[in-house]
Amino acid sequence: MRANAFNQRLLRGQPPSYERLQARFAEDRGAELCQPLAVHCGWGRLLIGHTFPDAAVLAQELLTEQPGERDIALYVAAPQQVLAQAPQQLFLDPSDTLRLWFSDYRPARRGFRGYRIRRAQNAADWQAINCLYQMRGMLPIDPAKLTPRHKGGPTYWLAEDEDSGAVIGSVMGLNHQKAYRDPENGSSLWCLAVDPQCSRPGVGEVLVRHLIEHFMSRGLSYLDLSVLHDNRQAKGLYTKLGFRELQTFSIKRKNGINQTLFLGPGPQAELNPYARIIVDEALRRGIEVQVDDAEAGLLTLSHGGRRIRCRESLSDLTSAVSMTLCQDKRLTHRALVRAGLNVPAQQLAGSAADNAAFLAEHERVVVKPVDGEQGQGVAVDLLTPTEVQDAIERAKPFDSRVLLESFHEGCDLRILVIGFEVVAAAIRRPAEVIGDGRHSIGDLIDTQSRRRQAATSGESRIPKDAETLRTLHAAGLDYDSILPQGQHLAVRKTANLHTGGSLEDVTEVLHPVLADAAVKAARALDIPVVGLDLLVPAADRPEHVFIEANERAGLANHEPQPTAERFIDLLFPLSQVIN
């Protein structure tokens, strides 16, 4: 018997249970009772809790979880009975279950353009989704393990950028009617992820709405999802769409993947992503961690009688001299010149006449403070004496000493060297927005900046400063201008991640000449961990110019490359895992 609108209202506050499920099947004479169900999603199994008649059976099924996977028992009506079977191995998931009854759903009032939604279909799609999941710290999918759709298995959908063809979002949906003949005609949403570097608006909302409307068209009645209790941003979206809390529970097995869920906030809770990635790897190896100053990213790591202090990736292993060689860009320049490496022309800013003469010689100029980081005070591609003098004044608050350098065209390449070996390489691109024909550039910057801040724990944003305004004016625009639908606009000249830039991993295609030059530069500076910035025509070509060196490179920027693993290998060689 299908639930009518009146029955739906009565059922909304009632969590699923084995008894209710079987009673509903009994109403349909001749229907077989539902058997215990486990649906494999490629990363682990969903155990439909109210299809299990006994708590001990459900607990035992959870304990059969395979290494590297994550099983979830959902719709558990009496979690205390399940936990009592294996209290040392199981835990109550601190997530909330939300439900949207489709009778409450209201379609979107505005459309989002620039990307399409389609099903994952081939190996390339699975690879793209897995790259996205790795960026978001989620488990990858093994398509070979998926329960087939004709047997009630899940469906993965992806959002594909219409211009680049890149996968910028993904979501999984499960039809409960197909999975276990759900008499309440439900469905559920899992694994929603959006590329943190995506500049298209509304991707997450569109994926959720697509799943809702897909299941509505199949005659289903509701959509459930699970969200961490403290994920306010996601909860805000779901509340806007009409989701309400459902009083039911989920249970998981204790493992390394779920560790933060059952241990609670650890010493790394208040750290920025660049320090947290180091702490997570250290704890994974059993290395003692003492957080000395969370705001500054200061740590002390101890293992086997060895004690090393770190500020993010800057450690006791880096000497004060090597640190000075990186911080003072004049000294960096001289060290690399002595090593025979390619560098731009450089001089200290002086009188207006001297500065104008340097500009006349090189035609296009970069201005930067002698000692600065995170792109602060940097202005690039300056063409007139007035622009140069203005940029010098803007750089002086960061360092009274200001440098002029010749400008070179190319992509901004960051190469990370640890222990005098290249560990990761990435092309960094300046912050950009994509027009929608309605919102001003200022509004688009604000939206993109909020998205970047949320994805990086506040480490990256697009500042509305003089450099951003100069970039807009150079394009004949300002903050009030409205870009046509689909038009891309770079709003910064520099590609620093802290000012909203994005990153594309190119480790696998890095040209050997570039890798050799990076190692040579690290040895010239005599520094064990360094991020080297170069300008190149492409990552797979040998031409290059070194721009600067960063003694405290952000390891978290290069995931999924094993940056934290190689860093801890360097600090504590005896902690390495031997395969």
C-alpha cells in the first residue's frame, strides 16, 4: 500500500525500524519479508539497518568490513544494542540524517549555466571523480566492486564544465525501491563533492536538485542524506532546499579513516591546513605531537629520542643561513646566479629616474618587497613609470626595501623539493571569475572568495585591493562591470594561492630539465625543504626562469602527492613504512 499525503505527514517524525518495515510488507499480501541488505558503493557498503532483524547480526556484518573501505550501517533504530555487541570496535556516527519529502520540494527560481549533469559512464569518468574525491579527502571508488544497478546498486552523477570538459562535482544516489523494495518509496544521497577550485556558482546545489528531481520523476517520495553535525555550510544549503532532521542513527567501525569521528578533536583541531597535514601524518606513524602555538603553526615532534620543532614545513633541519637566503630575494637571486641557473634581471628600487631607466631597458617590470610572502606587495607586468612608482609605494609597508625585476611571460610553476628530491609540481593560476550575465564582477569576486575560504579553512581569498583593481582597469573593467555569460576573467596578475589562485598538479609530466634545475637550486640554497617558483611556457618543456624560493612551502597545496609522507620521512627516517 503506497503512503498517501496524509500518511506521509503522520510518518515524517517516525524513524525507520525493522518492525515497521516488515509490517508494511505484510500489508501487501504475498510479499516476501525483506532480507538483510548490504549495497556496495565502490568505497564501502551501506548496510540498511532496518532490514536486519537482530542487532548481533548487524554488528557482525559491520565487523567484516574490508581493509581500506568504510562501511556504514544506517537507519539503526536501537544503536545501543548494536554497540553493545562490540563496543571496542564500533561507534555511533556523529552525523545527522536529514530528509526531504518531495511534497515539500520547490524547484529553483533561477538557472545555473556553464556545466552539465550526467551519469558516470566510463573509466575516464571514474578517474576524474576519484581525483575530485582525493582533493576533498574522501575515499576513492572501485567501480568493479559496485553493486550492479539492476540489483539495486547506486548511480553516480557528475557535473562537467561545458568549456573545459573538467569534472567539477559529483554525487551518488541510491533508489531504495530498487535496492530493497522500500514500501515508503525512498531514496538517499551520498558522496556530494565539488572541486574546491571551481569558479562556477551553485554546482553543489544543482547536483542535489538534479538527484531530487530524478527520483521524483521515478515516483519516489523522499530523499535522505547524512551530514556531519557541525557542517554548517552544507546544512545551510539543505535547510534552504527543505530538508529536516530525521531521528535515526548510523554506526561505523573504528578504523584509520574514521579516526577523527570517534576520537574527537585532537591537538591539530585549531591548526591551519599546512600544519594539520603534518600532524596527521605524524600521528599516523605514532610520532608524539605537541602543539606549541596553533595560530602560528608551531609544533614539536618527538620519536625514538629525536625531537624536532617545526613551523609548518619549516623545521630545525633548515639552517638560519638557508632561511635567510630564501627570505631575502636579493640573496636568493645571487645564489642561483652563482649556480648557473636562469633568473630575471634585478635591481633595488632607487630614484624615479633609476626606476624609469630599468623599465625602459626591460619594457615590462615586476615590483616586490625584498622580504615578503603570500604574494603581499607584489605587482607584475607594469608598463609605465607611474605604475612602477605606485607599486613601489604599495610594497613598502611589507618591506622598506623594494626590488624591480624584468617581467617574463609564462605559467607560474611551483616545484616542491624535499631531501633534494622533487616530490610535487603544480601550475598555479591567478584567481579568476566566470561571468553569468547578471552579477557584477565585485559580486562574483565575493562569491568566489567565500568558496575559496571555505575550501581552505580561511587560508585563501581574493582581496579587493589596489592590485585587483589595477588588473580590472587594465581590462577596461571595474567592480561594477557585468561579464557576459561564460566569459572568464583573471582578476589578479599573480598566481599566489593565498590571494585566490588555483592549482593544477603536473608532477607526472614535469620535464626532467626542470626537475634537475629545481634540485640544483635547492642545493645552491642548501635547504632540505623548499618550494621553488619558476615561470615556464609549459610544465613539459625545458625553458624556465627562477623567480623565488619559499622556505616554508605549503605541503597541503599539493595533495594527492605524498608531500607530508616525504616530509616526515626526512625528519624521522626510522619511522618510514617498509613495504
